[in-house]
Amino acid sequence: MRNAPPDPELLALNTATVREKWTLREIIEGCARHRYRGIAPSRERLVQTGAKEAAKAVRGSGLAVTALHGGGRFPASERKARQAAIDDTRRAIDDAAVLEARCLVLAEGTLPEGSKDLPGAREMVRDGIGEVLDHARGAGVSLAIEPQHPAYCAGQGCVNTLAQALDLCDELDRGGAALGVTVDVYHVWWDPQLRAQIERAGEKRLRAFQISDWLRTSRDIFADRGMMGDGVIDLPLVRSWMEEAGYRGFHEVEILSAGNWWRRDPDEVLATCRVRHQTVC
Amino acid sequence: MRNAPPDPELLALNTATVREKWTLREIIEGCARHRYRGIAPSRERLVQTGAKEAAKAVRGSGLAVTALHGGGRFPASERKARQAAIDDTRRAIDDAAVLEARCLVLAEGTLPEGSKDLPGAREMVRDGIGEVLDHARGAGVSLAIEPQHPAYCAGQGCVNTLAQALDLCDELDRGGAALGVTVDVYHVWWDPQLRAQIERAGEKRLRAFQISDWLRTSRDIFADRGMMGDGVIDLPLVRSWMEEAGYRGFHEVEILSAGNWWRRDPDEVLATCRVRHQTVC
């Protein structure tokens, strides 16, 4: 038995999906044209306009900012670099506040160059989040940890399962609601504990839900994500687990695809996402 | 504090490491020449000579067969194909007995073509192992489940963590010793639960230990493994966990490397592995 198609109003776009062809302003206009209700920019995108201008443009188009992606990257060999990451994350929190983003999704970071100390890198992530949490509370910004696919452990992020992310939430924010998690199906679809951990997270900790697909034939782990429906992920099943756990937020499309979708006309990409959202998600 | 270098007598070679240049017979001769004490062939290699001839050649060179890799691949859409995989695995068990292999490492398999039913594929793996376990007990062959890196979940294997493999052992072989696990650092190095699950496995379930490295810059998840020492895995740390858990078996080198090590002279590869085993493992 399959669940009903998702509410079309919940479709949102992560700017990375069309990052090769459109500026932030063009993405905002594109989202409005295709009747998307939410947008999730990466922080690098804000450099083009600044957070205030971006906030004005987004609000003018009637879009919600479902998430701002950025900050974090806490592990570093030198204390000075670790402090710089903390300071930068505080600025990212301020940007998220200006944008009225539903959450700031942290890029946690991983092993510093030359290091093999994975437990140590994970401690630096924990300590880094701990250092910015009060600033987030003060700014009224909710933080989200996004577990990264284990294939990203060496290069991008060393929080690699939902269980690990939720353990961090419990340790740093017990009983609180300042810290939560992002469920990106590309990163977590393989996890035998996925259902149990989504349930454990519950409405309180589930901050964002990202969709795309894992292509069966994919070899490139960084920029060969599939359009929803073209891969092996049972998207309606994962969505049903999110909904059972109380998640009512947006479904944010994030497709990093150097060989295919990044090359296409972004209007075609946005139209395809809308159709697939209704037919296979 | 680092542990002492490993016992050089424990070095073993998985035939896949030099599969592009040497036949099985050449690999056996090469292992003897480089004073390796153990060899782990993949079952496809036996086709060249048959299991009996291979067993004779291996024994004649004084090598132990640390593992035979093959069998399994249980999930399939049709009942007939599932039965064929079970029958084939029973023959692989017989081959392992002829070779006096310390264990048969199963390739568990994953989603059948066109399927997105990951929980269903996992059930087929469980059922398949259940079907061959008595045959393994009768043949005196120990089976090992090898958790596959989550990036292999769509294409190769749907048992993706040591915890999941050990849950299968407990379910199918409670209190027994017919079923165990293989720890391949390439597949499991990222796992936040690695130490705890190695400890949980203990001497009873730890059947094989495979070494290579994860290259920081790797994009190709299938054939870009690194030589020990060239990547980010803390090999002495993982080995210390294996030893603390009671593992006293071989250290089997398995490097799948289309762009680098497969292209080199296998004598250079074997010599390099021997040096690295002593210096960085």
C-alpha cells in the first residue's frame, strides 16, 4: 500500500540543483515561476547579494527559506583555524536569522589535511557545535546536523549516520529544541536503522527533508545524484516514515549532477522536479 | 601510544589485488617468492584450474587459504534465481572445504534489477544464508558475512554495517560458531560504532581482516582503493581493536585499483604491501 502523493505546496528547491546556470536572483524568479513555495540557498550564494538583499528578494517572491546551508567545517589542526570556523558559523547563524530560515544546516567538516584521527575530528565537530549553540539560541535560529554519506567521511563530513547525529543532539541539547537533524535521502537511504532513527528523532529534531535519488550505476559519489525516480531509493517509503514521525515540513530537492542535470536548462529541471515530486515521491 | 608492528607472518594476499596481471598459479608462486603465508582467492579464480588443482598448488607452496571469496548474491526477483544462488553457494562451500579455507566470505548481493525494496532484499540475504548454513556446518566450513561500504548498497551488497552483520549472526546462528564476519577496513573505517561492534563480535565471530586504504581524493568507489598508508585510515588503531577483541588471524591485503596498482608489476605490488604492512599497519 502506497501513501498518497505529497502536498505540491511542500516542494522546495536547494539552489545547488541549478547552481551552474542561474544566479540567486534567477533562482528566486525561477522558483516563483514554477510555483515552488520554498528555497534553500547555500551560504556561498548569498555572497552575490548579501543576506539582507537576498532576504528582501526571497520575501518579495513569497518564498519561505526552508534552510540555509553553510557554516560548520569545525575540524582543523590549528586552534586558530578552529576558532575561525566557530566565528564564521556565528555569522552564518546571523545570516539565517536575517533570512528567517527555518534552520541553518551545518556542514560539519571532517579530518584535517594530513590527519587520520577520525575520533578526534568527531570531537572537534561536537565541540564546535557546542560553541555556537548559545549564539543560535539567542538569534532564534534552529541548527540542523546533516549526516553525510559514509563515502563523504574523508572529504566532507564525519557525522555519517542519523544515530550519530541524534547522539550529538542528545549530548549537546538534551531536552532542548535548538539542535536537530536533516534527513537527506541520498546520504541515509542505505541505513538499516533509518526508520528507527527517524522515529527516534521525532517532530522535535526533524528539521529538513532533502530528496534526490541514488543511481544504481553511479560511480562518482560527489556529483552524480539522480532525479527522483531514476534511482533505487523508495522515496514514498522514506517520506511515510518522516510523516509518521511528525514531520510536516518542506521536501527540498538537492541534485548535484555534473554530467546531466547541471547541464540542462534550469526551467526544465524545475519542471521535471515538480512532476516527479507528484508521481514518485 | 602506538602498538608494535604486526607479525610479518600474518600478511596474506587477496588475489584481486593483482588480478589484472597474474593467473592464480602466478599469484601462488608470487606469494611464495615474497614469503606471504596466506592467500585469499576469489572463486572466479578457481575456474582457471578447478578447486582440487588449486588446493594442490596452494598446499605445495606452503600457503594457508585465509578465505575463499564467493557464493551468496542471494536477492533475485524470481524464486528460481534465488534457488540457483543457494545451490551455487553450496558448491562454493564445497570448494572452500576442498581448499581448507579458514572461511567462505559471502558476497551477499543486493537489490534485484528494477527493485527499490531494500528491506525485501535484506530479507532475501537473511533467508539465503539460513538455507546454506546447515550445508556449511556439515562441510565444516565457516561462513563470513562481509559488511559492504554503504556506497555499494545499490550495486553489490545490502549488509552495510558490522552491527547489521552481527545481528544476522545472532538471528541465524545464536550461540553457534558457523557464521561470522569479515572486517574490511575499506568498508567499515567510517563507522562510528566500529570499535564497539568489533568488540561485540569477539574472537568467535571475527573470521577475517582485510586491509587497504581510503584515498582522501577518491571519487570512484569501486576501483580506486589505496595502498596501506596512502589514505586516511588509522590502520594500527583498527588492528589494535581487532587484537583486543581476540582476533589472531591473517591480515589480508585487498586493493582494487584500476588507475594505479592494477597497472604495476605485481612483484612491485607484493613487495610494497610487505613494507607497508610493517611500517603503517
